[in-house]
Amino acid sequence: MTDRRIGAFICGCGGNISDYVDIEKVRDEVEKEPGVVVARTAMFTCSDATQREIIDIIREQELDGIVVASCSPKLHLNTFRAMARRAGLNQYVYNQVNIREQCSWTHTHDMEHATDKAIRLIRAGIARTLMGHPLEMIRVKTIPRVLIIGAGISGLQAARLLSTMGIEVHLVESAPEVGGQVASWGPLFPSGRSGKELVQTLTSMIEKDDRIHIHTSSQVVEKTGNVGEFDISIQSSDGKRTSIKAGAIIVATGFQRYKPPQGEFGYGLPGVLTLDEFRDVLDNSDSGSIRYNGRDIKNISYIYCVGSRQGSNDEGSHSYCSRYCCTAAVHTALLAGEKQNPLHQYHLFRDMRTYGKQELLYEEALQKGSLFLKFPDEEPPSVKASNGHLEVALKDQLTGGEEINIGSDLVVLVTGMEARPNRELIDVLKLPVGKDGFFNEIHCKLRPVETVMDGILIAGSAQGPKNVHESTISSMAAVAKSAGLLMKGYVDLEPFVAVVDPDLCEWCDDCSNACPYDAIGKIEKGGKAIAQVTTAICKGCGTCVPACEKLAINVEGYTHKQITNMIDALAKEVV
Amino acid sequence: MTDMVESDKNTRPSILVFATNNISDPGIDLAGSSHMAYPTSVKVIAVPCSSGIDPRWVLHALTAGFDGVFIAADGTDCAYLPNCTERTGQLVKQAQQLLEKNGHDPRRLKMAAICSVCAESFVAHIESFQKALSNM
Amino acid sequence: MTTVNTVFIESIDPRFDAAACMNCGVCTALCPLEIIPLPRMLFREVMLGLEDKIIENEDTIYSCLLCKMCEANCPAGVPIAENIRLLRNYINSALYGLGR
Amino acid sequence: MSLPKKAILGILTDNLLNRGSVLPLSDRTAIQWSDGLDIPRGGETVLYTGHMYQIMPYLGTMANRMKAMENSWITKFMNLGRFVNRFINVSRFMAFPGKNEKQTYNNILRAIALLLRKGGVKYGYLYEDELYSGALIYDQGVDMALANHARRVRRVFEDHGVRKVITVDPHTTNMLRHVYPEILEDFDLEVQSYLEVLADADLENAEKSNGEVMIHDSCVYARYEGVIEQPRYLLRRAGFTVKSPELSGALTHCCGGPIESLFPSRAHEIAAKRMEQLRTMGDPIAAMCPICLVNLKQAGKNNDEVGDIAEFLARALLEVPGPKERVTA
């Protein structure tokens, strides 16, 4: 049998579990499992009092493994890991079994079978614990230097802030100048300062800063190493290569503007412009009038959501909202209204998304006479040229589907953002991108700006459409994350990585080929070639596991033995 | 009579679900938080990524007595692998071949992408899979 | 298909103000006369310069009670009664030649 | 076919421009109510009737005739009517109210005057110098005609050195308090409705309970002028138990009156609908606006069903004959 000493603690969750699962019966059954020396129920296992009781039991009974059957591990895994540590145990001999979200709450009408299921789930947790063993977090040394890719508004902000924290920065920019797209923009909401001014302020700070090294006309071409110590090669347009060591990488490569194909909403006809093109017209018009092609502009129609929220969810489609364009268009209309009065401005929209403080801008535009017309998603407006004018036809939903024809001097297509084509960079960094082409963060709320690659963070619109404000916020988050990582001098990583059984392994390189992160190499050990996992690079995805015919490679916490024993425990009848 | 049917539905056909820690397991949690019902014969093991599910585990589950295995994959949302769907699809094919070789109906393995808010879709998949399994 | 008439828009009294209307429909729901195009749709038609629509709705414009049931409950604070009055004013002077 | 709006509005406008009122009254008709009250002429504070109560008996009978005309061949001749009206006061021929009706409305004004006196309020009256406020013309959006008229009204106040005006109906209150300051520069008279004045005045409570009364709020008082609590307070002090229909106060339902002159049938439908709402309890109904009063009376079964709030207050507080009988000084 086993000499393990496992404690099982079953939570009633104040009725959330105990109303639907007979937790006393569960305890009686679980207590009989081999290896279990103590099984208890509690009303609230997560309460301080119960945690203290469990700690006492762990010490008295000299437990070497614990299972808590309660809510989803997403809620309390770390609570009970901390409890295990306080009791003097390795936190990885603790396993949490979800008998709330995946049992009591979804089987509220069948207590008998819900109880049966709870018993089986806990048995599986016990099986996993029996086959588990203490693990140590993987500690990696870090270099206090950050490589930032992209010197747009996000990258510049990140560089400046990291420097104030005493962290050295290498700023790599593919263009000959820093500043990115914002550098070419006119007045921005809400400060009213121009993008150009904003970038100049940042640039002048950065240029004076000894801790920030700028590499323009350069690309990242190679990356090895791992969090704490990456080795990066950059290549400038003249072919010169430089290698940089950095503890973390911030990807701030930004977006590119959607360019409508010829004919989309009349694009290509004289007087049909994208929002950016119209901003240029405005910036170059004297005050008192707006002129285009030698004509005074009196009527403007804006068509929203061009290149946004279009198409299905297919690869490369623009099914997302570009966030910034509604506000940008409304802001532009206000600027245009200041240049020329009277000016009739018609905004043809699907949904106005001038959220938060930007709502004030929308209200101002309403008050100043901009008219907003909602067209149905499935019936977009049409644009055609007639007698030197443009005619925009739409069905206005707010007048009950009235078909309205607007004679316009200009039609402005409010275009969105799309992901930059970063193929080479994606290959070098091995960063996952979403189907929309933007870089993926791990979780938009729980772990924003972080990627699955430890030590590689994303900032600004490289992650998805953002306005300048949101971009700088996200770059500050990336700064906080990277500084938090580097200023300690080391980083601890979860130990759920792949491990090779040297007895079973006979190096065939199948696992190494399967690994998406190049984390597996070959070494000589005991006179034979075997696979070796670089733990700091391994993400623990387990892709190598099914590749190995010999069952010689496992992911800690999810070993063949653990999984098959869990399956057996789940399948076994409750007598 | 109704109790009988309800109870039968809860015990058979039994399904083992492989879910992923970051995406599909939270989706299944959400089904519970929303008090959606699916049979108790459905049990979940969460792993880091669906591309790491070993076909031999699938065979083991059917040998151990499960009637079917459902892989709740991350699809294109996977934070580990951009081509996770492809890889998992490949594994499903391998696993189905393995099942067939061992005398099991390959349709006893099913895969679908379940995202972190796909609670309804998960329950619907389970329902249709159970129906399909009952007819095998 | 109706065409936007900017000349008409400019001839309406500039005090006409329905900009804040968000088309919630409270006005329509509360109208004791149950006048359907009043006031939200009518106001949009004014702002869009659909002059034909305004003339079509002449009777509606004069049958408003100005009781302000809608205005007092308008979440956007649109001065509905005043707008109606200004539309009457437009028709009186442009169509009836009154008050000159 | 509806009534020809152009012709009707034309007559009303012409009357206001040429004769100082939409439905010109003789001086005698306008001031008859004050006979025997010995109200001082002019003064810093004046009671201002705005002719609304005095016009009502005429408007009521005229509307009835118009309603009969609404779908008839006579409508064709309305344009001719407008032409003739420039020389002869057509509206006089269209409206011949009965003596009793005139007396009812005059008595309301007398009641108001006496209530104010009882409350210790000192005021004068402008007699034949008083002018109509132009409310109807304002509502119909004939702004140019109104501006001219408003200047005339202001001159009357200036000539008499008036500083404060006590109004007797919601429409005149709104015109003087909110509309005039919009259309006239530096128009800053203090304007209060007699209900507001009385609520602040020193009135003794009634000694006995006077039963229940259903209150009908005026749209203009409730939603334009915020006068909601005062009438209730006064009725309670006068010993009434005040009932309110479901739609009351700021949510009060219109009586239909404002469209009486152009769409009499529609106006009567609205009045009937409102009467249904007010009648649920079977209590007497108190209106506080002459337009409401005339409309609801028309929609009501008999003359007793609806009364003016001033009549209720007078009956309870003045120890003089009630609404049906004549109020004497």
C-alpha cells in the first residue's frame, strides 16, 4: 500500500456545497482511501479559523499531502498553498478539488449522484497527490535591463519610466525616427496638445537620458535565453548587428491604419478620404474655411466602422472594435466646426462608442450641430458621385428606417486599426497572436500585458486597438511588471515543467521537435544521449508528452502516472 | 418514472472531459456558477494545454469504463501555442486511430473549442455528445 | 428617398434644440395624444432638413398640447415644448405668412 | 378635413394685433367681476386677471360652434372670415355665452379677490387698462405678434408703477414670470400666482371638515411653474381631504384645452379621458386653471361635478354662498 499521510478537507461552503452534496457521506467514503489519515468537513474551509485548525492537524498528524475539496482552484489555490507553507509543507503537495462550480452548483437536483461525483472527484485529487512530490519553484537570476521594441508613444513612455526607476533601456525602432504614428497627429483629446508636441516632449527627455540607448532603423533578428537573461541580436538597415542582454522585453510595435480597398464606400472617388487623410486636410487648412481640391467644404458625411467590426471571426478579419475611431471622428468634427461655420456634419454610425470621458466630446458635438444617423449593420450606406458632388444614401434607423440622401462635399471614412504585419518578430519571439493578428496577453483582467513567455510583455496597440491614453496606461503596466521582475534580482517560476526520465529516454528528438519553445536539447548522460529540458524556457504546455512513444517525458503535476490514476479514481464505482 | 430517467441520465453515458487550466476549465466553472445543469456522469480533469493530452490517456479512460472522452480545447485563444487547434486536432486523429485499433468506436472521442465564457456551448456539446454516445 | 435640405435647416430658429435627444422614446410613450411621430422622430426630421416631412406633419405639430408631460420626463432634458412652438413659428411665418 | 389653421390663427393674431386680445372683450365685460369690491386702482402690487376667466364663457361657446363646423361646408368660408375679421370682430358673432355662465366665471374672480383680502394681502387692480397676456398666441408660435403685444403690456405696468403682480391662472403666470423676461429686455416684475400668495398668507383654518375633493393639477402650474403643493395645502387648511388621481402633480394629465381652438374634437376626447381618471372616486373635482375648468365642465355630466379651486376655498373660508350661488361682496 502506501506510507503517505494525506489529509482531506471537505468544504460545505456555507450551504453552497452542503445543500446539494452530502458532505458527511463524502467524508466517510474518502476517509477509507489508501493514504488518507484524516478527513474532515468544515462550513468554510477558507476561513481563518478553519485554516488554523487544518494547520494544527497537519502538524499533529505529520501530514505530507493535503487535498481541499471546495470551490474552483481559480479562487483559492493560492490561499491554501499559503496555508500549506505556514504549516511547514511544500506548497506543491497541496491539491484543490473543485466540488462547487463543477459539482454542487451544476447538479442541484440530484443529491445522490452529486455526492457520488464529489467522492470520485476527491479520490482523483487524492490519486494526484499520492503520485505527486514536493517541487521547488525555479529561481532565475535577472539582469536590470529592458529591451523595448517599438519607439512609438507606448515605447517612449515605457523607456522614460523604466529609466526613472534606474533600469537601463535599449529602445529598438524599425523606422529612421522615433515617435511612431502619434508624431504625425494634430490636437488630441482631452489635453488639446498635438501628437507631435507630445512625442517631442518625450523624445527630448529620452535623448538626454544616459540610461536609454536608442537604435533606430533596426530590427530584432534573434532571441535566445529566457526571463532574467535574454540574448537579443538586433540588425540595423545597413546590416550591422548588435547583441544586447536584457532581463525583460517589452513589445510595443503598435498598429497600422486600415487602408480601404478601392471602391469600399466609394474610396478612390475624389472627395472620399480616410479620417487620417481628412485630418491632414484640416491641419493644412487656414482658419475660416476648409478647402479641398480648390472647393469650400460645407457638408461632410462621416462613415464609421470602416475596417472595424466587419466580417466573420475568420483569420485576418476585422471583427473587432478599434476603440479610438469614434472619439477621433467626433473630435475631428469639432475641430472642423471651429474652422468653418456653418458646416453641416453627418455621422453615419452603427454604435457610438465614445466611452468614459470621451462621452463629453460626443455631447459637445451634438450641441454644436453634428448629426448622428444610425444605419443597420446589414445595410451599410452607399456613396456615389453625381455632378461633381458626392451622394451618401442610408437608411436611418432612428427615423424608423427613413431612406435619406445626403449631398456631401466630402465623405470621411472613419477607419480603424489593424495589426502590423510582424511575421519575423513573431517568429523570433515565439509570441502567440490572436486571430485578429494582435499579440495575446494571458488574461485581459487577471494578467494583462503579460504573455505566456515569461519576461516578455506587450504594451500599447500591439496588443489590440487602443487610444493614446490607453496605450500609455498599458505601457505603464508593462513597466511595472518588468520592473517588478527585474528589481528583485531574481524571479521564481512555477515548477510545472517537463522532466525527462533518463532511464526511459533514448533520444529520438521527437519531443524536441514537438516543443514550440525550443526548450528541449540533447545531452550525454550515463553514456547515452538523452533529452534535457531547459526549465526556465519550458512553459509546461505538455506538447512534448504525447510525442514520446516511450513515456519518458512528463509534465510535473500532470504525469502519466498521475493522470491515469486520476482516470481510474474517477471511473471507480462508489460502493 | 421521471426520477428513473433523470437518474439514468446522470450515470450513463459517462464522459471524461479534458479541459485547460486557463480557458476551458473556467468556461466549465461558469456553467456551474450560472447553475446550468449537465449530468453528474461528466467529470473533468484540467491540464495546461490541450496539445499536451496524450492519446494513450484517452484509450485509458475508455478502458477504465468511461463511455466517451470530450476534449474542451482552447482553440485560437490558447496562450501557449498559436497553432493549438491544429496540434490538438492532430492528437485527436491519432487518438481515434488508437481507439479503433483497440476495438472502440472512434466517435467516442470528441473535441470542441470551449472558451472561458462558453458555458452554454459546453452544456450543449455535452448534451449532443451524450445523445450520440447513447446511440452507439 | 428624401434628400437633406440644408437651406431648410438654416431657416429654422437657432433656438430649436433637440441635439441631446437619444431616441429613448419616453416622449412617445407618455404623450396623452399618443402622437407617434412626436416629438423624437419629428425633431430628427427637422435636424436632417427633411422639409417635406415637416409639412406632412403640420396637423401633428399644431395638435401638441404643450402639456410638457414628455419634457418633464425627458432624460436628456430636450426643450420639447419650446421646439414645437418654434416649428409652429416656422410654419406660421413660412407657410401662413403670419406674425410678420 | 380639419379646421383651416391658417385662417383661425390669422383671426386670433389679427385680434391680438388690432384689438389687444385674441377674443376681444368689451371693457365692461372684462371688469364687471369687480363690481362692488372697491379694489383700489393701480398700486405697486396688483391683482392681474389677464382676462382668462372672463374670456372662458366666450371661448367655450365658440369652441362648440367650431366643433360643429369642423367637418362642414362652412370651413371653406373661414378664409373669408379672416378677411372680414379685420373690419368686424367676427368672434363676437360666434360666441354668445349665457348670463349664468358669465356669472360663474366672474364669481371665481370675486372669490379670489376676497380670499386675498381675507389673508391680509394688499393689492390694487388696473381695471380697463389691464390687457390679455397673449398666452394663446405664444403657444401657437406667432412670436412676432406676441413681441409687439408684450411691449404694450409692459407699458401698462410701467405707467401704473407696478412692482408685483398677483396672477389668477397658470397661463398668465407663466407668460409674465417666464416668457416675458425671455422676449423683453429687463422685464423683472415679481410675479406670483394667488395660490402661492395665499399659501404664504395669514389665512385661518376652516373650523369643520368639508369632505373630500379630487384635485386636477394644471400642466402649466405643475410642470412649468412648479406649483403643486400650494393648492393641496390650501385645500387641507380649508378642511378638505385632498385626493389625487394616479396621474397628478408633476405627472398630471392634460385637459385637452390647449388645442380647443384648432382641434376641438381631439380636445374633447382628451377631456373625456381625463374626466374618467378624475371620476374614479365620485368626489367633486377641483381645477385651478380656467381652460381646464371649461374643458372638464364640458366633458362632465353636470355643472356640479367640476369646480374651480377658488370656489372650494371660498365656500369653506369665506362664510359666503358656495359655487352654485352668487358670491356677494
